[in-house]
Amino acid sequence: MKNGDSNKERITALILAGGAGRRAGGLDKGLILYKGKPLIQHVLDRLTPQVDEVIVSCNRNAADYKAHCTRLVSDTRVGYLGPLAGIESALSVIETPYVLISPCDTPHLPLDLVGRLQHAADVDTTTPVAACIANDGNRDHYLHALVKREALSTVVDELNQGQRAVRHWLFKMDLARADFSDCPNAFQNVNRL
């Protein structure tokens, strides 16, 4: 992620909305109403101005998601295998050099999320990074990541090896962290009823 890559035309947002909703009583989290509109719409409102294109990874209620975003993908593997499977589902349709990964249940994302992730990735120009994740001052947020498109292909091997944790996948890359300690609540998820 070198300097000059900061324009939104080079970034696709992938919103992960394909989970089983276990913590939400089996409900599709992206469609849960929050402050009068579905969670997915809050996330779209935050991310759409920051990127060139948005893709939603969903495994059910496609017609409902299509009302909010026309570009949808679904897991190619059976059984709700988690965020890595959602990332894998988008591999064949992402054409931009970078992908912003974000879950569907974080309605207060920073309006400068992409810019800050890019800036943190570009700070150390001696070591090019493959991904940059958000850190709220206390913890990393692995599902809020800007990743080089070519690094996404490694997700297939992770899944084939039975790995399902995004953090383990990211830790195998040259990784940077962006400081969001000034807005730690921006990554608070709404995933319980």
C-alpha cells in the first residue's frame, strides 16, 4: 500500500453479512433494525462514500440485501464457516487493488476509516504491508481491515486447512495497525438482541 494508492477508485468494500446470527437469536444481523433502519444500511452509509464499489457477502435473505446493495456474493462452502468463507466468496468478483473488509453489525464506523487505514499502511515505507487493521487503543479489530487484493488468495489455503479465524490469517501477512484510540466506540458491534 504505497503512496499514491489513496483514491477510492482503487478500493472495494466487502461487507460480511453471511453469518448464522447465533448471538442474535438466529436472526440475520445485517437486517436487524437499529435506530430505524437495518444495520446493513448504517454500514453502507458509512462506507459507500469512502470506496469505489461495495459488495455484500450474504448467505440468506438475498432479496432483502438486494434492496440495499445490488452486488451480492454467497459462500461457496457449506455450513456457515465464518468471515474467511465470506472473503473467499468475493475473490472472483473483486477487481480493485485493495479491499476494505468490514462486518455488517458496526453502525458507527469512522467516516475516515479508509484514509486512516491507508495512512497507517504507508507510514513505514521500508516494508510494504499486505494488510492494515484498526486498533481502538485497547484491542485490534481484525474484521476492519484494508487488504491488498493479491493477499486475499491465501484465504483459500486457510479454509482448506480448517482455519476459520481471521486474525490467524492476517498474522501470516506483513501487517500494520491504524490508531483509532480517539474513537474506540466506532467499532462497537450490535450483534445481540
